[in-house]
Amino acid sequence: MNTFTAIDFETATGYMDSACAIGIITVENGRITDEYHTLIQPPENIYWNSNIKVHGITPEMTQHSPGFHAIYPDIKERLYGRTVVAHNESFDRTVLKKTMRMYQLDYDELMIAEKWQCTCRIYRSIGFKPATLNACCEKMNIPLNHHEALSDARGCALLYLEYLEKQIMKTSNNS
């Protein structure tokens, strides 16, 4: 249960196949064992100013970065058959699926659940308002450099570990 992979994407435009950064945190038995981050050159290296304002990644920063297809083996290695967690899982899952589709890669070969674990949904269900990643991390005293993909993935992983720990404590108290 406390073995999973947390993931976060940043996008260059409002299109879900425009990944420009990815952060992946691997957790084994409750401990972070691997951190992976890379910038990704989005299609035609096109950015919207509104997205740049959010994450600060510019076309100049990704002009020599690999395309998604080039880093896919690293992503597959970290996701294959794993429980995947994201703070807004529908966003990150859709970015992964649509980007893979654009590069004619088969999402099903990752052998991961159709829906991932979602720390936003989890923390909203236990009463956090707002349940944004930065608000949840602030309330739980988890350091965060918001909209930096690796920091966001790490924050998500630590939030999920906190939640799992509370669930284990609840279960043992009810025994």
C-alpha cells in the first residue's frame, strides 16, 4: 500500500498533449527511493504566455530538451505496473494519455489503473478547503516550490504517505 509512484506534469499550452516538464517520485515501503525530473520539448516548442506565467518554463528552456518519445522509456520504467498518484489525477492522467497518443505510444502497455489515486480528492474528502496542492502542503508543513514538476510530485507523494499513515493508525486503533 505504501509503495507507489507520484507524478506531475506541466504543460506549455492549454492542450493536454503539450507536456513541457515531468516530475516522478518513486516510493517503496514508505520511503522515496527515486526522483526523476526533466524538461520536455512540447510539439513545435510552442508555449502560451498564460502557461509560462504559471510555471516559468519558456521555449528557450526547452529548445534543446528531448521530446516525449525520447524520455518515454524512463517514464515507462517508473510507472509500469505501479499504483500512480497525482494531486489532480484527471489532469496528469489525461496529459500522459494524450501525449502518448500523439506519439503513437500504447497507454495500456504501462499496466496501470484506469483511474489513479488523487490527493486532491482525498484531502477534499477529509475537509481541506481549499484542497489545492499548495494549500494542502502548507497545512501539512510539506515544503513546496509550486508548479515545479518535481517539487509538486514530491509534495503529492508526501501528502499521500501522510494519508496512508493516518489510515493505518485508524485501522490499528479500531482493532
